[in-house]
Amino acid sequence: MNILYIMFDQLRFDYLSCAGHPHLHTPHIDALADKGVRFTRAYVQSPTCGSSRMSSYTGRYPSSHGVQFNSYPLRVGEWTMGDHLRKAGMSCHLIGKTHMVADAEGMERLGLAPDSVIGVRQSECGFDPWVRDDGLWAEGPDGCYDVKRSPYNEYLKSKGYPGENPWNDFANAGVEGNDIASGWFMANADKPANIAEEDSETPWLTTKAIEFIEQATGPWCAHLSYIKPHWPYIVPAPYHDMYGPEHVLPVVRSDAEREDAHPVFDGMMNNQIGKAFSRDEVRQKVIPAYMGLIKQADDQMGRLFAYLEQSGQMQDTMIVVTSDHGDYLGDHWLGEKNLFHEPSIKVPLIIYDPREQADVSRGSTCDALVEAIDLAPTFLEVAGGAPVPHILEGRSLQPWLHGESPEWRDYAVAEFDYSTMPLSAKLGLAPKDARLFMVTDHRWKLMHAEGGLRPMLFDLEADPNELVDLGTSAEHTDVREMMYERLHQWALRMSQRITLSDEQIMSGRGKSGRKGILLGVYEPDEIDAGLTVKYRGPVPQNTTDQ
């Protein structure tokens, strides 16, 4: 069986019609959910692109793999999904974004050529790239955000779009008179991007995926990783005006959230992003464009799934649809992501398993506490590989797909390092102290902040919108202690001993005696004679010159 691992960027869990959105209809993703399992409590391990993705690709928490924020290199030699799958006989390929930053210093230290097979895999998070494009080709006074060559820009040039950066001038811009109306300015979000719809990013990547599948020989895993509906919030016609202010859902926030707010929460509410998304006119411009980007994505899923059906590959391809994090869109007085409220840290996760064993679960939902790191062990099991729990910190989801109810985790964990953000300096925190941790179970969610800051606590049962912070409530001391005990338990996990499995350790117990290491022995007859055979007998004849 093959695996098509589809990840959207910044797609909220609740912006699909199968998840209950009343205006945004996503029939193709819904149809996949009808054939598979939709997980309703799926959490990523960090609410920012690079860190979240590295957890998904390694099956490990950020504090295990070390990529705590965007632009942190993934250290050379870290085991990835591609490494595990290739060992099990399945190839692993990339089509789109990873946000991966290579450990160039580590590669140089080990003499790994960047253009060698192993060098490319080390630079591409373990994938064999069919096409790599992270999709943010911004330019500023100090140069470009991403200095690598953009395959998408090269494609646009081949289609006749002029300039060195047509992504910036066409895909990410509308027109105002004779001037560019850049998508970086959210006031332009209601304008159509100045590009033919079929040439925009999402259809282009879908085409690349179909091209890959057409030539692929299995078994293969293909990571189709879209940049959208991530900002800039601008979309080509006809998607730019499919939705309007009347389709914008009421904002989820409370004036009480601003009163005596947690210092990190307060800082994020009052930065430029938070202030912008607290304005109704910003939400009414951005959210219809965001919905248009999702509608375009769903239409491309229809195109892709139709190709799989017509080519006969739907019956032997597992399909996963998920996201790397969500988007606040003004909820909780915030934009972007970077904290642990549900719109930011919870993601859609739909898995279609074509095998007969999954017939029992088709069209169902599962509310188990699932983590993004569970995908790597799931794929490894599908590929027929032996489990490696001493490396992969997630758990295979295959039992849930096959209608079983396995023993499962009681809580999920996420992390966020904000040491590179100006907020950490404003709070007077050293980099090691500008860290947040989330632990959530089916009812409670705790956020711990290093640096001596107080925690936050939410009762998801009584307060599903997370508007009442119980972090200092005297009535909830026992709950906070329980959640801290869970965080402590998680922190004590064995996370760095990845070169030996438990089985290897147990099988090696007591073997040193058979290799001549005899400790604590006073007389030879105190132990098995077979262990002392090399240490008994006549003295060998010394034939050397005296």
C-alpha cells in the first residue's frame, strides 16, 4: 500500500464542513472523512510551522529533536520518517513545503556533500524531494526571506509572468489601478490575486503531485505539503469573492481575557498581529479570503482524488489530510498561532485506509487524544516495519482505523519556544526561560511558563471556548497539581537514548560474564566453571628471550 500524506499550512480544525462550519462547504475532504476516520482531538506538538513539522517528520517532541522555532536547524543524523520507511522498504518523497533548515555546520563537520544522496536527505528532512518550495518568497530591504531558488517562481516565468519574483508581483498581489496591491497588506485581501487560477500555488502543487504519482513505483509515501491557507491572505478569482462579511463567524473572545492576563498572553494580544486581528474590519477582510483559500484547496482535493480513482490507485493508497497548526483569526484577541488555545494547537486529521480491516470504522469520528507525532509510527506499521519506540515517541493510529480501542494516552503535550520573539526581551527572560508547555486531557488544559511566570488553566468541559483562565483559582489547586504531575511524568520520559532499544538492552543483560568480565569473584568455584575457562590451567610456555 502507498501513503499520500497531505498537509495544509495554518488550516484550522473547524474550517471544514465535516467539522461543522456552517458556510464553508468542503465536499471533497468531507467525502474522504466519510470513507475514513476523522480524529476530533488531534494536537500538534508546537504552534509554529518549523517546530511542528519537525515533530511530525521525526515522530518526536521539540525538546527531543531540538527544533524549537522556525529557522532552527534539524541536527544532522536525526532519524526521520523517510529513514524509517526506507528501512522498511518504502520510498519517501516531498512535494511542497517542509520549513526545514539544514544543519550545514554538522554536515560539513561530517564531510557530507550537500548534493550527495545522503546530503540531500539531510537537507530535506529525510525526504527525497520531487519538488521543494516553502512558498514565502518575500523581499525586504535586507534581502529575501528565503534565499533558495523557487521552483514555483520558475514555473511562473515559464508561463510568461515577468520579473524575478512573480510570486510577489502576481500570485501574492492584486491590482489597484496601475499599481500592485500586495497581499502583505490585509486591506487587499478581498482583491483577486493577479494570476490565472490554474497557475496559482495550490493547483500547481496538485499538478506536481499527480506528475509524481504517474511515474512512481511503489510502495511509496508522498508528502504533499501545501503552503495555503497560510498568509498572505489573497486568492485568485473566482475564490476571492465567494464569501463575504456575512459568512464571518462571531469572534470568540471576552473583555475579561484582557483583565489581569497572563504576561505572555497579554504580550501577544498587544503586539502588532494581535492588535490588527482585534479589529473587526481586519477580520471581515481576511476571513473571507482565508475561506476562499480553503475552498480552492478542497476543489484541488476533488481533482486529486478523482485522478486516484480514475487511475485505480484509490484502492491501494492510504490518504491523510491534516495541518501543521491553526490560525486564531481574531479569537482570543489574537492572530496567527503561537499559543495553546484550540484554534491554534488543534488541527484537522482525517485518515482513509483502503484496506478491508478498516471497513468497520469508515465514516466514524474518534475523540482519542492524538498527537501529530503519531503519524510516523502509523506509517511505519503500514509499511510493515518493526516498531522503534525508543526513537519514535508517538503511537501508531492503526488500531483506531481498524475499529479497535487500544490502551491510550491520558494527556497530550505541546511546547513553544518564544525566545526569538521581542516579547521575551520585554519580559526580561533569558532564552532558556522563554518557553511554554501545554498538557491537556479530555477536560483540562494547563499551560506552564518557565521564567517564574504563573500557569494558565482552562476547563474545556465547562468553558469550551477557553475564555476563563483558572491559573490562579484557589478552587482548582488540585487540578493544577494533577496536570503538573503529568507534565513531570512526561518530562522524565526516555527521549535521548535512541541508539539501543529496550529489547537490545534486556537481551544484553549479564552477557559480560561470558566475555571475561568477572566482577566481585573471590574464588573460581564461586561461579560457573564455564565462565573461568580462560583464567585456569597451566602457565603457557614462555618462548621469548629471557
